[in-house]
Amino acid sequence: MSTSTLHAASKGEPNAIRACIDAWSALVWTLARRASPTREDAEDAVQEIFLDLWKSASRYDPSVASESAFVATIARRRLIDRARARKRRPAAEPVSEPRLPPSGAASADMCVEASRAAAALDSLRPEQRDVLLLSTVHGLTHEEIAEARGMPLGTVKAHARRGLIRVRAMLVGADGASGEVER
Amino acid sequence: MSANERQDRLEELLCDRALEGLDDAATRELASLGGDADWSYDLAAAAIDLASLGPLEEPPADLRAKLLARALPEPKVVKLPTPRSRAWVGWAFAAAFALLALAAWLRRPSVLDPARDRAALIARGGDVKVVPWKATADPAGASASGDVVWSADGQRGYMRFHGLPKNDPQKTQYQLWIFDAERDDRYPVDGGVFDIDAQTGDVIVPITPKVRAHKAVLFAITIEPPGGVVVSKREHIVLTASL
């Protein structure tokens, strides 16, 4: 999909909107299902995310991120807002088993950001990786992670932040420029 | 706060926003530190989401329909009060139609070069309006685009289409409807039937309304049986253009 499609969708052009929905509904739905307590809540979230996408699409810059990463960022922001509004954490996999999917799964090939994030996570110390995945993928608060792992809250926060900073550094690159984009 | 402390606090807030979100106070603090436009940490968190997803799950079919419906609302049809009396309307239409038919014939555009006539009408300016077609949810209009040129004073115009599917006149024809703000919207003005017989390039079709559209507000294209219909069931509204 070209940059102009996202920009065209932001202007309300029907064909571009249809193309965006076709391209991203599965990704957004999968993210929403993982972060929502019920199927109905996930459906509401998806609709809100696409409204956010139409409003934000004009700001998409391919030199900053791939389209997948852009859409996932929009989705993540809305899902976090919804979780905070619910004042409880979304349903998640068992706390004791945070992990990336087996190699060969589709996700790491989705975009360059995903593959770089996977590589960055592999390079983290195990406790940093554990905390970061519990926070991002499983949606646990720092307090919940501290309680689940028997770790001081300050340590949890430090692990999460250092891990995220490391992932960000891998995406941004040493010269501060963004990495390659998907298309 | 020293520069290092400021940078540390900025980074802390950006990480917190990316991982858990911020409350109002923290959001204001982030803005005061000039970091609210930096979404690189949020992008990093989203990248972790993507790296951990696994196979994608297809959304429910009705959810896609809801997304389309919210993004592409149905064309707005003007609601008008019912005329008080229709007793004299028929005669008035007959007389007006006769006069209009004569006038239209006298100033008829060339049927040999509608593109040139269309350009000339646009160049004339004045009350001439050009509005783009918008596709509806109907699949026939999915790849279609173009515009409508309309002169209310001249009661004439041109439709331009690109990508509208070719039709078999033995089975269906396209029909133009002109919604008039001064008429009951249940009975828009019949703009005539036409065919698309070219698969590439632009197709230009003159507009020849059966009766005067005093205040056209909406043009709509439907798919109808050969020869068109008097009243459309509006089951296949392909394109609309709002003035």
C-alpha cells in the first residue's frame, strides 16, 4: 500500500478506506483480542482504533515507520487508553510464561520493526526481557509484575525502561535515522 | 532540574507512556518537557507487540461491515415537505416541459464531441459547478471515479466516469437521478439512462434531465433494467455527487 493510500483514507476517499480496512483489520483485530477482556470489547476497540487511524493517517511518514508499525502504534495507544479506563488489566496468557512465538511464525516477518524488536529482545538480559514482555505483550502494570515476580517495584521499572530503550535504539539506529521501512 | 535530570525524567515519562499510558498530570509534565511529540518509544513498544503476535486472526465479517459503515456513511438524501396540492402540477409540468424541450433543443450541445462541450461549459464559469463522484458500498462503484459538471441555469451538464464497469444494455443500464431540493426526494428528477461501453479511459455522458431540476443538491447513479425506471428501488446506488 502506498503512502498516498493512507493519506487518501484520511481525506475520506472510499476506495482508500476500503483498502486500509482490508489491509489492517486482521492486525488490529488480533491486537485488540489480545488486549480486551471480551470479544465484544475487542470489537468496540477495533472500531475506535480505525477512527483514530482515519484521523492520524495524514501524519504517516514512511521515513519514520512502516505502515504495520504505524497502525500497531495507533492501536496500542487506544488499547492502553481503554485499559486505563477499565482500571483493570486485559486478559493475558499465564504470567509465568511470557515468550515470543516459535521461529517461523508470521509475526517477525510482518515488518522490519518487528524483526528488529525480536532481535533486541533476544539481546536483553533474561529478567529485562521477562519484565518487558509482561508489560507490553501481557499488559501487566509494573505493580502487578513486581508482585508476580517478587521484585522491588523500582527494579521492575528499571528493567522495563532499559529494555524498551534498547528496542528503541535498535529501531532508530546509531545515527538517529529510522530504519528501513516495509514498502 | 539539571539537563541530565531533565533528560532522565523525559525518558522515564516516554517509557511510561509507551508501556502503561500516563495520567493527566504526567501528560502535562511530558508536554512541559517538550516530549509529547516523540512517539519513538511507543513505536518500539508496538514493534514488540508485532514481534510477539503470531498468526493473525481474521475479524468477524460483520465487524468489517461496521467499519465500512462508520467510515463511509450512506448518501444523504434531502427530506422535503410534501407539496400541498398536486392538482395543477401535471398541467404545469406539461407546459413547462414543452417550453424546456424547445429551449434545450435550441442550445443542445454537440453530440459529436462531449469532451469539448464539457470543457466549454466549465470554461464558461458562472453558475457551473464541478463535483466529484463518491463511490458507495456497492461493488460496481468500487473502482469508479470522475465528476459531474452542472449548470443550474442551463439545466445541462456532463458526467465523467473513469473505471465504471462496462454494462450489457440488454441486461442493465445506468440511470442518473437528480435530487432537487424543491421536490419530494422520493421522486428525484430522471436524468436519463446511459451505457458504459469502454473499459479504459474517461467516458463523458451528457446530462439531459427529463424535467427541470430547480435546485439540484445531489446526483446519484443507479443500476436499472434496460430502458430505466420511473421510480428507482435504489437497490444499486453506485455513485453519488453532492452539490
